[in-house]
Amino acid sequence: MNDKLTSSKNKLLAIWQGRTKGQKTLVIASTILFFVIAGLLTYFVSKPNLVPLYSNLSAAETGQIKETLDAKGVKSEITNNGSAILVPKEQVDSLMVELAAEGIPDSGVIDYSFFGQDTGFGMTDKEFDVIKLKATQTELANLMKGIEGVNDANVMINMPVESVFVGEQVDGSSASVVLNLKPGAQLDQEKVNALFHLVSKSVPNLTTDNIVIMDQNFNYYDLNNGNNSQGANYASQQEIKSQIEQDIQRNVQKLLGTMMGQDKVVVAVTTDIDFTQETREENLVSPVVEGNDEGIAVSVERITEAYTGSGAAAAGGVNGAGEEDIPGYEGAATGSEDGDYERIEERINNEVNRINKQIVESPYKVRDLGIQVMVEPPDPEDPLSFTPEREEDIQQILATVIRTSINKDANEEPLTDEELANKVVVSVQAFDGKQQFVEDVPTQAIPIWVWIIAGVLLLAIIVLVFLLIRKKKQENDEFEDEDIDIQDPIRVQDINNEVETEGTVRKKQLEKMAKEKPEDFAKLLRTWISED
């Protein structure tokens, strides 16, 4: 093994010594350049992917977060003129939770609370009032940030100066608030009222009439009529309407997309919602037994009278009045007549079911519903690839969705097939405006100068290899041109090729006999000795 290593080392050393000075310089420079390029590529490829941890920060917040991250040994980078800080992508979630647990960042404004701890005899009343006012403004801004939808807040409070004169009237305090709302956020009247009361209760002698609240878009908010209840109700109704339409659209899109393909179907839903809320009371009476209106007899009174004998007919009399009788005048009784008299009277009190209903109708009902569907044929170039049977299936599916979604009244007739067909539109055509969305995959960009250096290095290696091969070929050609004396090979007789004679044969036989039959060999020796 050592001999092979030594031989390889000597060959490499001989090749290196056979190169010219320029070739040696080129090899050394190429090697160094190769390792430099490899190191740079490794650095840029292994560079961590930094993403924003926080954005829209103040300088104080950025400095506080940067100091904390450096203490934790986390690599970070400040961008956007100090308003954003970047950290490795795989550590974003954990760092956000850790910083929130530590109460970082505190605030984007100056915290004046520490002045109260360091106040001494040298601070004047005027300085103390300024510090107190600044602290109040800061704390109010921090409280407003906690309201949903508020990104930042600036508070300006004007405190009146007390007069030294007794009869002079002092004006009340005033406050101005500028809110920085988050994109798409809206303040309802409840939040606006909370802001007004928050400011008025934090400043002495401050009424809500002396408070002005506006956002970054110069939208003013009033305590009574800024965002009134009607506007809030309208926004709430539109949100409910949009949510109903989105739910139906999502279900239809999922159903038809599974059948035709998600990129082959576009669904639009329009609804007519009734937001009228009705409260009514119903007092109903129903029979105890279905189909029997008599009910349950609670009390029964029966009177039966019967009489037989003379004058019985007088008790009953004759219905009506005769031709010579006077209506309303009691006639004379004729006691000579005999007859029968009978009277039956029955009084029954029946009980039935009495139902009292307090009904509050739903605050919204779907009065009408329309579904519009655009379908692309399986082959966009061939409209006939979409069969009428498939279109009829889609019509039936949408009709079922409408029938089950529209509010049903017991007194109304169900929707006919013709009415359902008028509420459904199915359009079959190619989607010429369909865009192909390609998912953006973040890639690590390599600077152009890296590719240039790598190309130069590769070209230098190719040139070096070409020169080495050319040099080797020239050496082989020179070696073939040299006259080399070819000597005849020296032939040496093989000592193993012995010529067998009679003596050598006998000798081998005697040796074999001595090994195999030593007794016979001993007898033969004694015989030879006795003969001599």
C-alpha cells in the first residue's frame, strides 16, 4: 500500500515538475478561484430566508425589539427606514409569542411614567403639569389601541389654565383624537360611544361636546349621529345578505365543481332578504279529540218532567194563536180535557284545548333567490361536448337548492317548475377571460456576478485540461521519435528440464521403494553389501 502511494506521489511530482511556470501559476490560481467561488455559493445558498416579524413600527419599538433579539442571539435585519424588522422564517411564530409574553413592544410613543419616580425638589409645578398631561395622552392612546380595528391613535388634550381672579370664568377642557384604523376596519356606534366616554372620563371637566374624533381619512365620528343605528343596521343587514349568498354560492360551486371541474364552473347568487321582524300573540281553541268538536264534558245538568191526567194539555197549550185569539193574551184553561205532558232539559259544559302562542318571527327570511351559473364545455373548442342531459341535471340541482332555500309559507302554493326555471340561468360557453394562476415560489436569487465568475472559472479549467492533454500528447510523440536500441532477450536454460537416464530412473525407483517398502529396501541393501 505504501509502495503504491509512493509511486503515485512520484508520478504526480514528476508531472508537476514537468510543467512550465505559467502552467503552474494557472493551476494554482484556478484552484484558489474554485474554492472562493464554492465558498461564495455556499454562503448565498445557506443564507437564511428573512421575513417580517413586525411592521409599521416606530423607532423606539424597533430599537427595543432589536436589542431583545440580539440578546437572544437571533439574527435580525432592520428595513423600511427602521419601521420593520426581519427574522428567519422558521422562528417567526416562536419569537412573536416570546416577545408578547415579555410585553414587547411596549409602545411606539414615549413613556413618561418614569418622570414621576425621579421628580425632585428642582421640578417646578409647570414642568410637572406638562409631564402629567403627556402621560395622560400616552395612556389614552394606548387604551384606544386595544379597541378592535384601531391600529394607532394620537391624542391631544387642552387643559385650561386656572385664573387667580375669583370672578373670572375658566373654559372647560377639550380633546382631539386622530385614529389610524386598520385597512378595511369600521367603527360601529358602540365603539364610537366607548371612545367618547373613555376620553371624557379620563380628563377632568371634559364633556363629550368638546371631544373631536376623526380617522386618517378625515371621517368624523359623533356621539349621537356619527355612525347612527340605521347605518349600523344597514351594515349588519348587508353582512347577513352577503353571508347567505356566499354560503349558497360556496355549496353550489363545490357541488358543480366536483361534477364539471373547479375551473369549469362560475357561480353567482342573488337574494332578496326580508328583515322585517314580527311579534304576535295567538289564542287558539282546538278540540280535545281530533275530528270531534264536542270536547270533554266538565258538568252535565238534566231536567225531566212528565204529567198525565185532566188539564195536562193546558200546561202545554197550543202553539201560536187562533183566528179569534189575541196575541199575547192568556187564554182560558179548559180543565175538562185529558192529556200527557213531558219536558226534558239538558245543560252540558264542554272543555276544549286553549292554546296561547307568543310568536316572534325570524329577523330575516329569504323571499326570493336567483342563481346564475356559467359552465365551460369539457372541450372549449367544441360547444357540443356539453350535452343537453348534463345541462338538465344542473337545472334540476339548482331548482332543488332554490326550492329548499326560499322561505315557505303554509298559506302559499309551492313554486311551480316554470317559476323555478325563471330563477335559474345556465350559460354554456368557453371562458376566454380565464387566467392561469401560477403559484409564486420564493427562490433565492443569486447575483449575476457569481454566475460570471463561475463561468470564467469553468473556462479556465477547460483551458488547463486542454493544455495538459496537448502537452502529454507532445511528450508521447517525442518519445516515439527517439531511437531505442532493442536488445535480444537473453535466454536461460530452464534448470528444471532434466534429461532422464537409466541411472536417474533407478535412483527414483530406489527412493520410492525406500519410502513405500523399507523392509524390502533393507534386504536389497544387504544383498548388495554381501555381493561386494
